[in-house]
Amino acid sequence: MPGGQTMQASPFDTHEVGNQPPPFAPRDLWADDIALREAVGREGGNAFAPRLADYGALAGGELLRLADEAHRDRPRLRTHDRFGHRIDRVEFNAAYHGVMEAAIAHGVAGLSWHEPRPGAHVARAALSYLHYQAEPGSSCPLTMTHAAVPVLRHEPGLREWAGKAIAPHYDGRDVPMAEKRGVTLGMGMTEKQGGSDVRSNTTRATPLAGEGEYALVGHKWFFSAPMSDGFLVLAQAPGGLTCFLLPRWRPDGTKNALRLMRLKDKLGDWSNASSEVEFENAWARRIGDEGRGIATILEMVMLTRLDCMLGSAGLMRMALAQATHHARHRSAFGRKLIDQPLMRNVLADLALESEGATAFALRVAGAVDRASGDLREAAFARIATAIGKYRICKRAPAFANEAQECLGGNGYVEESLLPRLYRQAPLNSIWEGSGNIQCLDVLRALAKEPETRDALIAELQAAAGIDPAFDAALAAGEAALSARTDQGGARALVERLALLLQSATLLRAGNPLARDWCASRLGGARGDGYGTLAAGIELDAAIGRVFPG
């Protein structure tokens, strides 16, 4: 107080606030996360460490503040302006644009393409992981923009689109692509009658006079990030299901005929808009040959599924950090929560789960990074994305809920951040193919691409002889891979493979938690729920890595 005055208690004070943790933010999400830093170094991304450090500090500070605003003030659809003109525009809070501008400037969408050198995909994966912890909704257009680039590059006439998609410039204006230095991309694949069965799509694509130009008539049931500058969509051309780029504005500078019907009222992901759309002879440019739509977008799907893994791993990390921060500062029954045996078991179990998710997601990112020059890594990346997406994304909802329980009632109110994480947690297991689709893709790969089976076996055998629990599980896993698996047993097989791959990644890395991971996840030293670790698991080691030092 000025002049050395002291604060006097008000006669209206009813109590003194105590036994509450200090604010979580600002925090340095890169410096705090030893598992992430180790994984980035292991997978070849250390050259980008200074940039990751910059973004970790930004994500744990200013981006968390902007995310609060972006989620409180949800996107709104304006189909017409005040004069009755059709505009089909989605309006966002300024904080959302601030988040997008920071993310694109730092390379969350384009680093791996803008600076194509060893480790770039690993670094961009780490950026995506960090970003998801701060503002997951905007990860949708960032991921799709990143994943669309290799598809656009297949078509010489779309090189300008590809170049602007990787540029570190964000422009949220609703203007033609030619007037922008950077663009974002969305997707429109699924329809009312088909969902994941995109071969049943009914949207029609009629060839026009220009080379590769078509008019699209139909709809999309889920049209993601509808304020993007362009969209990859599937439609039935004369030659079959085909991939197209459909821009918001035609090349002649007029608005394209895509009509936003409504925004989806979603469980979570509130800062980001998802919509239903109808095409009224909308102009589009073909990508690839007619009838090759699914083959054209496969590379994009693998990259978006990787980001589902990274997002869920990042969400788990933030939920764990929130729970541990609370437990370090909150007391009950005479001592800190973090010093109480039952809470320590819960936190250690969550820490093990988070370590396994982060290590494996970055391992797959490393395989993607090396895929162009290593056939085995390419084969591993193809099948590991489906396996990892199935397992890691399915673990996130229960993980977020357990973290909420660590805070009790405080974890059920918005200020704690955990309700947002809990609402967000189911998304990645649904987006880009739900669990059954991932399992079907694994079965298809094992049956039709024997190199993926070889890559899996090589990956697992490289960790043999380090841990007895892993070796026993590996023998059973190899037997399962050799046996014929029908659809009914696909989930059991994929879950077994995921646990083995996570274990192998930790063991090969020399991770200090690897043996406890194997004992608890493979050796039965744990029950069904979190916090059921058996005696002998090193709780201190797991908890100590959450906030090292």
C-alpha cells in the first residue's frame, strides 16, 4: 500500500481464502515436459528445439488466455447480410483469429513443408502437441491445412494453393485466394446417408469446359472449418468417386455456390465451427484422376490421424499437469494431496499413461519424417497411425475424467480448464474414422500390405530381451499376428499391438518408466481403473517426471 499502509480486514469479510493452488498459467509447456523433449531429440527434431521452446512458452501463457475467450464466444453463422445478400460467413471472436495467427506464424500448419529438412515433421508434430494443450478447437483447420499440402502438390494447377497453405501467414478475411499471402484448408467428405462409407456419397460432379473444372451438386453432413479458403471434397464424377478442391471464391473473383445450412451444435470443440453445407453447382477443380478419390486423399488421412494421436496425447499431458499442479498445493486431512498414497497411485498411473502416449505419438511422427527415404519406416507409419489413433484417442476421455476427480468439484467448473478438456476428449476417437474404422484399416493393411506386418514385427523385436513382461507379451502378440483375425477380434488385436508398440518405444528409449509401464500394462500389475497400480511400481519416479526439477 502507498505510504507503507497495511491492508485492513473489512468488517464485511466472512472468511480468509486459503488452501487453494496458485494460478496454473503462465507455464512453459516445453520446459515442463521432459517426455516431449526426450522424444523430439530421439526422433531427430532437436535442431528445432529453440522454436519449440518459444512456442511452449506462448502456448502456456497468452494462448491459454485467448483460448478462454474463443471458447466463451462461440462462432456464429451469418447466411445473409443486412441487405439480404447471401454471404455464408462464420464470424469468430477476435481471440480465435489471434490463436490462428500465432499458430500459423510459428509453423503449426506448415513447418514440415515450409522448411523440408530432417526432423521437420517431428518438430511440427511437437508444435501440434503443444498447441492442442492450449486451444484444441483451432487444431482442426491447422491439421487439415497441413495434411492437404501433399494432395494439392499432386496437381500442377494447384501449386499456388499449396504454396500459400504452407506460408507462415494467416489471413482470416473472406476474400479470394489471390488477395492473400496465406490460406487455410478444410474438408467435406461425409454425407447424411453414408458417414464413414464415403463410397456411398451422392454429390454429383459434372465436367465443365475448362480442363479439370467441374460443377458440384449435393451436400456434406460434416463440413469442417467452413471459413477456410478452400476444401477438399469427394463427389461422384462420371468416372467414379473423385477428389476435388472447392474454393470459397471462384477463380473469376465471384462467391462460390456453397451454402452453409447450419453450424453443428457440438459436445465440445466450441471455438471451432463445423457445419452442414449444400452445393448448388459449386465450382471445383479435380485433384487426381476420376474414380481415384479415396486413393488421392489417403496420404492426407494418415497425417490427420497422426494429429489425432498427438492431440489426444497433448490433452492427456495438460490434464495431468492440471491435476498434479492442484495436488502439489492443495491439502486435505492434514497433508498435501500429492503426499497421500491413494492420490499418488492415481497420479503415477496417469503419468505412465501420458508417457506412453507421448512417446509413441512422436515415434510415429519420426517414421513420417523418415518415410520418404526409408521403405520400412513408411510401412510402419501407415499401420502405426491407425493402431495409435485407436488406442491413444480412446484413452483420453477416461483420463480427463480422472484428472477432474483429482480436483474434485473444482474440476467440474470451467475456470479449471478440465471441463473443456473433458468435452474435447472424445473428438479424436471419432474424427477421421472411429475405432472400428481404424481396426478395419489395420486388418486391411495386414492382409494386403505384407510390408506393414514386417515393419511391425521388426519394431517389436528390436525391444526384445530388455524386459521379461514385454518378452512374454511379445510372444503372444506375434502369435496373434500370425493367426487369422476376423472383424470380431480386430479390436483385441489392435489393442494388443498398441500396448506392445508403446512398450517397445519406451524400452528402446531407455525411459526410466519403461519397466513399470510394462509391468502395469502388460504384466497385470494394475486393475481396470486409474490408480490401481500394484505394489512395486515406482510412484515417485512417475510423478517426478511430470514437473522435473
